Amino acid sequence: MNKRFISMLLIALFMASIAAWLANRWIKEKTQPQKSTQVVVAALDIPFGIKVADYQLKVINWNGEGLPEGVYATKEQIINRVTKNNFYAGELITEKRMSEYLAGSMLSALIKKDYRAISVRVDDVVGVSGFILPGNNVDVLATKIDRATNHANSQTLLQNITVLAVDQDVAQGKEQPSVVRAVTLELMPDQAKVMVSALQEGTIQLSLRNPLDTDIIMVTEKAVVSLGVPKKKLHKTKHFLKVIPW
């Protein structure tokens, strides 16, 4: 038996040993039970804007990785908190989609920190024929009539404003339009002041936005806009509508 044959045999035995060790390790990893974590999910469909009760929740074991941030481990952490979105049966409950309820109306728990809720009276025109629903975003257009010239000066006053409620309804997910008398908007304090002033000086109208359109267009120096979204510059423009006295 020559030395070359012995060397090849030793190398083959060595490679076979490594392959056997890797295969054994792979089998152990696959057969070893995965670590599980207890998480809370919706036991049934939970609507937006309600206090969550015990019967609406259940605890399951989450196996493996990929667990989202802000999940809850026990029901007690969620009970009596207010939903900020709809939840479907089996869906994970996360902190970002829940709000703490301390006192007062459910609506107060849905308002983001540093924001205010202000209600404005609307009609079929202002309310886009009833198609504005809770959760939609709108632009607020203000119109002021110059009595000296009988011209109506219109401008976009506020942009990308969230609708918290229509009348006394905060439920999301509706599709059918309905006639409403008031719309509640979520505004920063400075935006609320601008809104009140516009209501005293003239009239307003709401313009419904596509939910994917979050761009803010700078149209006037006085316009107060939502924060934290991209901005686009646009030259100041005015639209005039001739008012014919009767």
C-alpha cells in the first residue's frame, strides 16, 4: 500500500467525519423545540375607538423570530385601553395602535399628544356630500369676501388634517356616505386658532385627500400646515369668484 493511497484514505475519512458532524448538528437544530413567547392577539374583530374588554382578547404562544415591537404579554396590560385602529381576529395587539384611557370621552383618548380636537359645523357641500369619514385626511379651504370689491378670496388654510369624528361617530371602516352636521378635526393649538379666525371672518370648505397623498404644498405665508411630512414650494396664488348681488 503506497503512501499516496494512505493519504487519500485519511483525507476521505476526515471529510466524512466533518459531513457527519454537520448533519448531526443540523438534525439537532431542527428537532430542538423553538423558544416560544406569550403574546396577546384579538380574539375577534375589535372596532376602532372603543375600550377593550377581556373577552375580546386571547393569549397565544409565538414560536420563532419576527415578533413586532410593542406587543403585550398579558391581557391586563390592554384591558380598558382604547383602540386607535381596527383589529381583526388573530391580529397582534401593539402599543402604537392603542391609547391609554384615563377619563372623559373616548375621543379624548384618540387625540395625539400636543394636539387638540375642534368641531366645525358642516353641510352637504362642506362635508363633501357626506363622504368624509373618521380617519380620513382633509384640506381646509377658507373663503373671505371683500365687501369693497365683491370678490371672494379663497386659499388653502390647513392641509392634511385628520378627521377624528363625524357628528358623534368615531368608528372607522364605513363606506356609505351620510349627511352630517359637524366634523371634528385634530389640530395643533396654532392651527385651531387659525380655524376659529377663519370661521369668524368667512366660510370654510373641506377637501378630501387620497390617503396616500401626504404632501404639503406651501401656498401662503400665513398657512399653517401639519408637521412631519414632506413640503413642496409653490408660488402664492389667489382664486377670485365674482359675486353678483341680488
